[in-house]
Amino acid sequence: MTDYLMNTWYMGGWGHEITDQPISRRLLGVNTMFYRKTDGSVVALRDRCPHRFAPLSKGKIINDQVQCPYDGLVFDSTGQCVANPITSDTRIPEAVRVQRFPVLEQANIVWFWPGDPARCDSALIPQFPYLADVENYKHVYGLTPVKAHFEIETDNLMDLSHVDMLHPAFAGAFNKSSKYTAGRNGNTVFSHWHTTNTRNTAFLEYGPFPTHGAPVDQWLEMYWQPPGAMFLEVIVTKTGEPRSAGYSTKNVHILTPETEHSTNYFWSGALNSEDQVPLEVFREGFNNAFEFEDKPMIEAVAAEMGEETNLLAMKPLLLRSDGGSVLARRVLAELIARERSEDAGSAVAAE
Ligand code: FES
Ligand SMILES: [Fe+2]
């Protein structure tokens, strides 16, 4: 069974998905509901009424409170039951409550904290400042559900050597000059490719950076933060030009487990504000790659693995280009082990 890192931030959704009408999303195996209060803040509650386990997300939001659609108990935005409309007994025990998750919204990302609320720390939220920069960038957003353990999706993103095989629109970026480096800074893992004198990708040639057949140099730089937040910057120049003169595209890839065997894969790409490419065409290019090229391959890998979720436990062949994904798995395993030993320590202290 998957042992999740609990005292950390996971992405629950894009900010624009959350309105005053509740949505339900299965996250780390738990149905979780999100809605937006009249003051604009986001609420995250377990999507399960404590009475008969009805999904609260199918209920009504009235004055920022949610009424269970089954027998009508009303819960406030902290999860506390505040009314029972079908009895004259107005006493509501304080223990009648729904689990509430700490939640924070930054740069159109809604983060929630599934672990101990007392340990929740906003300073730990991964930062993607370019997502908030709507002056210099035009953003596209997506969510691709994938039937695979989230670390299998991490493997895919931390090893972009699959791009030439799997993504025709992005192919051509690698050649015999391609150099790979991976490493770790604290809990951040990087996975970088640098290629010189290669052909421009169709995505850039017919998109925001046409070179009209001139060869290009490319830097492909992925950064991972636990448990599954990745930032990719791709910089392309005409061959020989300095990196600082290059065209840069930035995107984020954030993975939140849905269950042990399925993942919410959130992604976003950005065009520079002066780019003339229609945003919808740009979005389709991304969606096509993730939904119709990566996803079937990742799901086929997961199906082959069956019940096993840890690829390394199955002793796969490891290539040099797996350096980043192996490091990411290692960091996450370390953090989970540390969290479990802290849990054990506090359990002993409480005895
Ligand atoms: S199931 Fe919600 S009030 Fe009964
Ligand atoms: Fe891919």
C-alpha cells in the first residue's frame, strides 16, 4: 500500500475551477470537496457526511455553509455541524464535524495540507512566480487523469529523453551532442539536458519561435520538489547564440495521487505576452502530448506492473537518463521515512 507523505502541500485544483458550487475530487484516496466562500477564500472539507457518509458536495451551499443532501445536517466552513433541521433537539455535540483541510491559494493553484494541521506551514508551498505574472505571460491550464501511481508519471517527467520517441511535435530536440546532468539541492532534484546544433521542434517552428530551418541549441531543465511538483524551462537559441538571448518557455507539472493506482496530473504552459500564437492552439499542443501520447504509455506501464506501484522494487534496467527520477524517488522515500519515525516518536511520547 502506498505510504503518502502527509505533512506537505498537495495541489487540489486550479483556482479557476473552484466556485461557490462545490466540486469533489479524490485526493490521496479521500474524496475531498472544495468550494469558494463569499469572501473569495477556498474551503476544503472531506466529502463525506459523518452521519451516513453521503457526499456533501452534492448538497447545497447556503451562506458559506454546506447542507448534507441526505438528511440535512448543516456544516460550517470549519467542518463543524451547526444545524439539524429535522429535530427539535438543538444540541449538536461539538464532536459532530467533518474533517477540514488547511488550504491556500497562490498563483491560481489551490494547495491543501492532508496531514497534521498544527504542522501546516505556508512557507513550504512550492513557488511558481511566473504563474502569477499575467503581465508578461499568457497561461493555459489542464488536468489529465492518469491511471498509474504518481511516481510512474514522475519518472516520465523527470526523464525527458522520451520526447523524441513519443512526441512528434516536440521531436528533434536530442542528438548525439545531448548532455545529461541530474542532481540534488536539498530536497529539490534537477534533471537537465543540453543539446547543440539540432533542429527546431515543430511546436516552436510553427509556434512562437520559428527559425526557418536554422539549427538551434536547446536547454531542457526540469526541477522537482516533493512530493510531485515540477517546473520545466525550455530555452532555445539559434545555434551559437547566447542562452540569455534565447526563447524561453516555462511550464509546471504537478502530480497529486488520486488513489494508489491513479493520479491527478495538473499542467500549465505559458506563452510570452507578445507571442502571436493563438492560445487555444498552444493549449491543444500541450493537451495532445499529455493526454494522447504520454498517458497511454504511462497507463500501459502501470498495467504491466499490476498491483506493484514501486518500479524500483521490480529491478528495472536503469539508464543514465533515469538519474533525476531515481533521485526524486529517493528524496521522497527519505521524507516519508522521516515522517514515519516522527509519528512513532510522538506516539511513544503520548503513552
Ligand atoms: S447522511 Fe448527512 S445528514 Fe444523514
Ligand atoms: Fe512526455
